Amino acid sequence: MAEIVNLNKFRKARAKAEEAKRASENRAKHGRTKAQKSKEELEREKMRDALDQAKRDESERT
């Protein structure tokens, strides 16, 4: 005799697997590595420092 199975469980499991596959594809497509993030942060910090160094003091104007 065949074993009785719940089709909803199989449907949900398949949907979950497809969703996980799509998520991993999106991570690979749109994600950045830790090295890329840290490099971008360093570049942003350099630009901020350069801008701060170029600022004029208000006390020097008078």
C-alpha cells in the first residue's frame, strides 16, 4: 500500500527551494564582497577628509 503524503508540504518545500535559488542568484548578481565594501568606505573617507581640509574657517574671514 502506498504512503499517504501531504501535497501542501511538497508544494511549500518546492516554492521555498525556488525562492532560495532566486535569492542566491540575486546575491551573486547584485551583491558586493566585503573587500569591495571596505574599499568603497576607504575612498569615501578619503574624499571626506580632503573636503574637510579644504574648508575655510569662519574666524579667518573677519
